[in-house]
Amino acid sequence: MEQQHLYNYILGIADNNLILGQRLGELCGHGPNLETDIALTNIALDLFGQVRSYYQYAAQILGEGATEDDVAFLRKEREYRNVLLVEQPNTHFGYVIGRQFLFDVFHYLFIEQLQHSNDETLSAIAKKAIKEVSYHKRFSGDWIKRLGDGTKESQAKMQEAIDALWPYTQELFEMNAFEKEALENQVGVNLPELKEAYDEQVGQVLQEATLKIPENPYFHKGGKEGIHTEHMGYLLSDLQYMQRTYPNMNW
Amino acid sequence: MSEKEIKNLEEIFEARIARDEKIEPKDWMPEKYRQTHIRQISQHAHSEIVGMLPEGNWITRAPSLRRKAALLAKVQDEAGHGLYLYAACETLGISREELYEQLHSGKAKYSSIFNYPTVTWADIGAIGWLVDGAAIINQVPLCNTSFGPYARAMVRVCKEESFHQRQGYEIMLTLCKGTPEQKAMAQDALNRWWWPSLMMFGPTDAESTHTEQSMKWKLKRKTNDELRQQFIDQTVPQAEILGITVPDPDLKWNEETGHYDFGEIDWEEFWQVVKGHGPCNKERMKARVGAWEEGEWVRDAAMAHAKKQQEKKVAKAS
């Protein structure tokens, strides 16, 4: 597979981690109790750990002394390839958990397949990440059940979050040109094939949580092509603040 | 119990402490010992979780992925310290909710240093280097304090704090070896954090109210002034290695005493911040109270869910 295309394929995976980790980072110190604060920070740390491996690989492909930080911090908004789901804001804890869960179930299925990539680096990253992602999925799934099948108030709040986030789930399974090429070269994962298992697993947890699967047939997409929601620019302003204000320095 | 019996118990108790035996939660203890420990341990726990806020302020803006992950991990460690200090405090017969209530109402104090703002990235380095450095000097003696759960918690806390301190110093070192702009950022952070760090050791011995009793119970082994001097003696050479200047024109090595002489601390500022009028007191409390109130429905849901699960289990079994 052409190196520049592989680079773009890697960003499509890794940017999800970066942006979701950044969102979780906003919460650190502000959680509903210390235990969830610690657990969500753990997840953020896992995501950043994985993202560093991906970006180190991406930087190697770029060559010319590029670093993981160049890849992470110095792109324009239109060059970030994360799905819209992960950039959604921390409106309330229901959204945090909903976003996490809807991503984690996908992430697990994805990583499971990526282990079989014939790109050795990607396969190795996936093998290392699978245990972590499995824990994320269990954590967020358990919280979906607690909030869904908790109090009346929590059920309403959790349902509200699921309804609001659901339109962003379809994008996870749509393949852009780089993803198609990666699949053809047995580097990448067949995303539409993950959909059935995803629907089943998500449906099962939502049902157990006494929550309804939204019937809204309208979905949003664009993140994979770098067309983001209005939230993204602000997120990047924070993320890139130091690198943009003080260019070309070591930290 | 008669007065004589209590007096007898107190004597046995004090003798145990004098022999360096640990007091455990189930042991008899004088009420004053219990209250003093609740006050000090909870104050310490509160300091950990309020301390998450100024540093948390830079997680989203950390300048590199490595620094971002390290900062997240550090702030998470502080949450962990808070957690086991609260747990140690709970063994004395007070609930976490009550402790939070005391923090939120302003009845309980936390370390005043966290009422200063973190305005540049260098502040993250300065906090690690100076604030954690001062905390370690305050806390290492507590690893041998008389109350078992506190002493054991402190062993773990100190290990992690010492790691944080090295990390903070390394941030400073990187800045000082960097561009002139970075070095200026480091100097500016030292200028702002130096005096508040010295204040972390509390009022001068002449003004300190708890020292004598605390010494007896091994909650304190050295006085505020002794610890402050130790911090200064240790930190000034570290600033010299960094090549930045401690903002105290009176700072001077004293051959005779073998210590640094230093200038007058602005105690008016100290008391202003302690009394709730520092630059960020209101913001810190607003953040803590806000997180607690916004989290109420989440905690309620978790309780309700656990109860439902328990009922299902019982129904299944019968």
C-alpha cells in the first residue's frame, strides 16, 4: 500500500484516540466521585498510550525527522480524521458514558480484527491494546446499565445522551478511500462487517439498561474526510495552544 | 468509665506511642486524638483533590503527548492519594460525605498553595519541583506517625510524590535548557511559586498553635521553621543548577549556621489566602462543589442500581 495512504489510514484510527482522550482529559478532577475520575483518567491514559504508538509509526512514514508531536499537534482541523462521535462535548456524565460506550464497542471489534493486519506494526499495536479496550468496554457498559436502570432521572438523562449521540454511530462503519485500500491490501479492517456484532452488543446492553435504541434513521458523517462539527475547532485550540504559540521548541 | 479509669487508659495510650507502637482504628484513643487526626488527615485528603484542579487546568494544553500523559497520570495519582487518605480518615468514624460537606462548607481547610493560579506551562514544572518538594518534606516524617492507617498511606504517598517532584524538576530543566523564551517562562514561574511554597510550612513556630501536642503524637517531628529551612537549603542549589534566580534579595548562605538566611515572608498574604481571599479560593470551591452537585444524580443512580441488583439476587435465591 502506498506509504502516504497508509499514513492517512493510521491517522483515521489514531485520531479517534487522540480526540476522545482529549475530551476525557477535560474531565480529570471534575468527575461525580473519585473512583470514576480515576477510571476515566485510566481510559484516557490507555488511549494516549495507544495514540503515541500509532503516531510514532506515522511519523516514521513521514520521515524527515517528523515526531509523534508533529503528527498530533501541527495539523489543520481539516486534516484530522477522527469520527464525529469522539469530538462530542462532555455535556453531562450521561454523554461521557454514552460516547465512551458507543465508541468502545466499535473500538473493541475493530482492534480485534486489526490484530490480523499484515502490517506488523499495526498488528502489534492492536495486540497490545486489546486488553485495555476490553476493559473500557466493560467499564462504559456497566455504567450504561447503572444509569439506564438506576433512577428515573438517570434513565431520562442516559436516554437523552444516547438519542443525541446515536446519529454519529453510522460513520464508524463507512469506509473512505484509504480504508478501502487498506482492506484490499489486508492491512485494514472491513468496517461494514463489524456492524452486525456492534448492533447486537449495543442493543443487548441498552436493553439490559432499560433504554431504547433510537429509531432516528438520520445520521451524520464527515469526520473521516476532515469535515468536523463546530466543537472541533475549540478542542484543537486547547490541544495545539502550546505548539502554535511557541513553535519549534522542545518541551 | 470513671475519670480515673480514663486517665489510666490515657497513660497506657501515651506510653504505647512513646514506645513507637502504632495505634489502630479499633484501639481505644482519646477523643482529642481522634478529632485531631480527622482534622489533619481530611485536610490532607482535601488538599490532594483540590490540588488536582490547578494542574488539571493544563491537561488539555500540555505541549507534547509525553507531557500530557505524564500530567494525567500525576493528577490521577493525586486522586488516588485523596482516596486512600479519605479511607484512612473514615476508619476514625466519619463518612466521606461528611468530610466533603466540611470541605464544601468551608469548615475544613486545604493547603493554601492550590489557591494560586497556573498561568503558564512552566507552572506545572514549578508545582512539581517546589510544591511537591515542600509536600515531601512535610510528609516524610509522617511515615512514622503514630496512627497506623495514616502512616501506611503516607509511605505510598511519599513514594509517588518523590516521583512527581523529579518529573516537575525535569520539566524545569527542559525549559531552562531551551530557548530564552522558555527559560524566562521558568524564571517567571519560580518568581510566582517561591514564596507561596515557603508558606506551605505554615506560620512561624511562635505563631503555630498545634505544634506541642502534635509532636507528642508524632504527627509532627520537626517544627514549621525547621522544615522550611530544610526546604530552602535543599532547593536553592537546585535553582542554581537550573540557572534561575530565587526571588529573594536577602537570600544568603550563612557559613556560621550552615544554612541559608532568607527574607521576610509576607504573612499578610498568607493569612489573606488562608482566610479564603486568595486569587483562586472561590474558583476552587466552585469547581469542587459543582462536580459534587452535578454528580449527585450519577451517585444516586449507582446506589439505586446496586439496590435493584441486590433485590434481584435475593428474589432468585428464594
